[in-house]
Amino acid sequence: MTTILFIEQVLNGLQFGVMLFLMAAGLTLVFGVMGLINLAHGSLYMVGAFAAAAVAGATGSFLLALIAALAAAAAAGALVELLIIRRLYARDHLDQVLATFALILIFSEGTRWLFGSFPLYLDIPDYLSGPVTLPGGIHYPLYRLALIAAGLAVAAGLFLLISRTRLGIQIRAGESDREMIAALGVDISKLYTIVFALGAALAGLAGALVGAIQSVQVGMGEPVLILAFVVIVIGGIGSIKGALIGALMVGLTSTLGSIAMPALFRMFMDNSAASATGSAVSSMLIYILMAAVLVWRPKGLFGGAV
Amino acid sequence: MNREFLINMVLLLGLAVVPLWAMAGDAPFTITLATKVAILALAGVGLNIALGIGGLISLGHAAFFGIGGYAMGILASHAQSYTALMEWPILIEGTKFMPVIWLVAVAASALAALVIGALSLRTSGVYFIMITLAFGQMFYFFAISWPAYGGEDGLSIYVRNGFPGLNTLVPIHFFGICYSLLVLALWFNACLAKSPFGLALNASRQCPERVETVGLSPFRLRLTAFVISGAITGLSGALFADLNRFVSPTMFSWQTSGEIMVFIILGGVGRLYGPVAGAALFITLEHFLGGLSEYWHIYLGVLLLLVVLFARGGIIGMLAGRQVAHD
């Protein structure tokens, strides 16, 4: 019983972790290459989820919904980059924080105006619904397994993109020396738009994929954004590998903590007090993890000098 | 002294005159709005010490705002239900006496700022922004999942806490209290900025290496500033909770942190009275645009974007011209 529960929670943690990775990867790329802190990344996640819900509602196809999410988030990202974000690269972080905070307000209220305040629902397609039986007799939802697989596939693709392609070379070069690659004839502003749109597309994909297991509503992006920040702080800014490991650590800590903490407190408290204290402590656990990493390595596990 | 001084005095007098005029016109709601401006400006004055002088971009000041609010809520709810807060090892009872509540709010938020600051000031730049944001969110989730004080629903306090000699339920009396505290905080901030500590803090924003060379520790300067900053924001949280007679986890939400920062930006970064101008503009917009459209945050967002992109000095910067304290 408890091993089954444990394995289920590990899988849940992995699923949560890979979705956090999709968010954190875009953020960390944008920071690494352009030196920009983007609070509006959560809004792009929301844009992806709403685009998917709208297209799935109109066509009934989950695959089209995912494509729409990717396209809508990438387009929104590119548009925002062209209009506003590129004016911010040379500014200090305070201006970046405030301008992207303003973008959150505009995106959130704009979405509320278009779609209303009620949550939308995105259905899991038939071919991915229902449980599968894993070795050991564990029943686990197929969709969540598919999320883990999709997240890992995207992570692998991203690693290949960064390490093997011409675009990846330019991105890595942009991280280490922006002026130099501009001097070598790379169109740096086009590169910035591409990187921003790529990050936005990853966020939009995460929004659509998670939207099918949660409700799609205004403000869904920001809690995930803040967790993605925790991931980046743990993993180190600019490091895709750090983002992956940090995301899995946060995902696992969050899901395992929510069963382990009440159980831990039950050893020396009565049942109801233990579950109350346990859930309160487990809600803080990932931040405690972040604090511990900070004390140990202030630049994150894989962060270089920033 | 100069135009900025004149603008500051007009702001301060204006904030006092509006509620007096509203009292004469029997418009208690306007007094409440002015009280809200004074309280939120106080929160901004707190953040401005860290942000304006110290250059510390904290997106987690909602933590201190909320701690101040909950300090009030917890003490007053125990006094309201005649139960002790703690019986062992020492007896601690709730209270409805404002000065004690303020003291607890200030002490609790200063302590939280000390811990958060000691951890997050190990880093700088973007890391600092993300970490303070994350710690703020930690308090938010803790407040939601801790059932003893209302959890997600928050805590209602039926009668506003008392202050000797005043009837705090009369709007203008409560406004007087909040306004006086705001003026005190502004005065304190002005003294602080001119003190050796303030100058050193200012220098450690501009060039930490030089500060270190002359034998001062930028880390300690920043941590001290962060603690003072958190304490003042905590005080404003206690007042805000008293204004609404209600505390809820929303006080801890990241939007609250963002809004406190927005006051400073709208008013003008590094300007002593920036938060006052910003909070006044924010509440005015919220009241009038909020009446016109449900979606007034769009207009706020656009305005904020325009200020950040094209009018970096904020309102005071526009009116008083350059000569900036911020580099």
C-alpha cells in the first residue's frame, strides 16, 4: 500500500517537475541570452492554455489544440518582444520587473475580458484517458505518463537544439558574449526574438498540457512562474541542465512532502493536528529547499558567474 | 528649497485637506479612501528605503505587509474571543490596544526581514528579485494552509482596535492616526537618507567595491536597510488590517508586492514622497477607473508601461524635473 502510494507520488512529482522544466527552460534561456527577467512568462503559459481550450472547444481535436497553444504563445511572445521587451534589454532590472508586471496586468485582464472569469475546461482526449497498469500492479493515469514522456522528449530536443544546431551555437555564444556575436555578423535582434518566442512556446505548451488536468483560468500562470523562479534559483541562471534538475527536485519535494510531512508529524501528534501542521509545513518545503541551496551555493547548483 | 520640496508639501497638505473637506461635506467614504492612501503610502515608504536608497529590488514585501496584518488579526482575535494566545511557558493574551499591536507587528516583520534578508542578500540582481518573490509566496501558502487563523477565509475583527484618547471608529480619527504615522515615517526616512548610514547605503548601491574598500560591509548595510524597510511595511500592514477589520492571505499575495512597488514607480524612484504621490494616484485610478470598467487593470498596466518606458521619473520626476537621487 505505502510503496504503491510512494511510487504514485514519485510519478506525480516527475510529471509536475517536467512541466516546471518547460516553464523554467524558457525563463532561464531568456535570462541567459538577453539578461532579462520576465515576470510575464506566466501570462504566456496562460495564453497557451486558453488557446488550447478555445481550439479544443471549437474543433474537438487535442492535437490541434496543442498546435494552437504553441503557435499562440510563440506569436504572443514574438509580438511582445518586438513591441516592448526589446526596449528593456539595456534597462536595469527594476524597469524590467515593472514593465513585465504591467504586461501581466494587461494579459490577465485582456484574457478575462475575452473569455470571462469562469474557468474553462480542456478534456483529455480518449486515446490518452484512463489508467494503465504498470509493472507491480500500480494503476496510473495514462495522460500523466504521457506528460512525463512529452516533457522528457522536449527536454531532449532542447538539449539537442542547444548543443547540435546552428541556432544553438548562436544561443550559447549570445550567453557568453553578446557584442562579439553581433560583431561576427549574427542578426542579434532576430536571435533575441527567436529565443523569446521559443521560450514562450515552451510555456504555452506547458500551459496547454497542464490545462487538461487543471482548470484553465486567469491567473493560472503566476503561481507556476514563481515555482519556476525557485527552480532557476536552485538550478542556476542560464543553465538548461540546472533547470531540469532543479525542476525535478522541486516537483518531487512538493509531492512527496505533502504525504511525508503529515506522516512525520503523526509520530508525535494526534491525527488532525498532524495533518494540519504537516500540510502547513509541506507548503513551505520547496522554499526551505531553496533556502538550503542558497546557503550552500548562492549561485545555484549549476550557475556560473552571472 | 526647490520645486520638489514644494510639490512634497502640496502632496502632504492635500492628503490632509481632502478628508477634512470630506468630513465637512459628510462623505465618510472619501475619508476611508484617504486613509487607504496614507496606509499604502506608508508601505511604499518602507519599501522605498530598501529600493530607493539601497537599490534592493524586493518583490517580497507582501510578506511583511501580511505579517503586520496577521499580527493585528491574531492579537485582536484572541482578545475578541477572550482566549489566551499562549499559556505555557508564559501567559500571552490577545490585545485590542493599537500601540501594542503596532509594536508586535513591527517586531515580527523585522524578524522575518532579518531571516529573509540574511538568506537572499547572499545574492544580488535577478536572483534577489526571484528569491524575495519566492519567500513572499511561501508566506502566502503557509497562511492558506494554516487552519488555526482562518486559513484561506481569513480573519474578521468585529470592532476596530483602540487608541487612547481617540475613537478609532470615527473615520477622521483613524485617518489622523494613519496620517501621523505616515508623516513620522517620511521624517524618519528623510533623516535616514542624510545620516551616515543612509549615505553609506546609497554608496553601496552605486559602488559596493568602494564601500568595502573604506572598511564598511555592504552586506550589513543592506541587511539593516532591509530590516528597517520590512518593519515599516509591517506597520502599514497592521493599519491596513485595522482599516478593513479583516485579514486574509491576499495580503501576502505576490500582487500586493507588485502593487507596493508600483506606488514607488508611479511616484518616482528614489524620491522621498514618491510613494505618497504613487499611492494617491493608484487609489484615485482604482476608484474612478474601477467605477468605469471592471477591467481597469488594463489601463493601469498601460499607464505603468508608459511610465516605465517613457517617464522614468514618475509623477514627481515629471513635475520637479531631473536632479535625481537615483543614479
